[in-house]
Amino acid sequence: MNANSKVATLHVSQTEQAGWRPTMGTDQQIYWYLFDGGEGGGGFRGKKTEPGVEFSVDLDAGREYRMDEVRFGGNDGQLTFEKSKGSAKRVVIGDKNDAALEAYYLIVVARQVNGVDIKIPCDPMIKNDPR
């Protein structure tokens, strides 16, 4: 586990890697991804002693890959994609952390090939401890 449980790394590749998860890109090709860091496997946890928290995910992939967007499931309005705080190789997720939560976040990575963005979905989990 990362020394900083608020930071994770997303690794993405076209080449199959042992222990990585497959996902389908919009070009109908299989891509492989792995989250590490955070609370393990790219998951995050807002602790009840924290009034609000930010989680960061860094992208480890070739130059043609960049962070494109973040989507949430089971969010209940607590999680936000802090786009202005991120970059092409980093996303920042804001968590109000004012109630218990078990939600998923999905990072869409874009890979530019011949001027076309191929979208690649990758998804771990966020939990907030009960109050």
C-alpha cells in the first residue's frame, strides 16, 4: 500500500500484464489496467475524523494516454471531479465526507491515435466510514 492512502496510480497498457484487469476501449480493442495505492487497488476511504478530503489518481501510461473524465456510481452527491486541480496525467476527486458512502468511481482514459480519442474505462471503489 502507498504511504499516502489518498494517492493511487492507474497503469494502462495495450499489452496484457499478469494481474491486470481487461477493459474494452471505444475502438473495440482490449486494454489492460491496474490500480495500485490508495487503500489498496485504487480504493479510497474517507475516515470519519476527516471533514472533507481529496483523493488523487496518477496515470502511468505512454505519452498518447491522458486522463479524460471521472464518473461516479452510488455517489449521493458527495464526490466531485475536481477538474481544475488535475492535469493530463492526474485526476483529483473531492469527497465532502459528511455521511457514510460506498461508491464507485470510473476513470475514462483517452488514448489519441491518428487524431482520434479512444476512450478506455477503468473503475475501483470509494468508501466513507459511518458517522
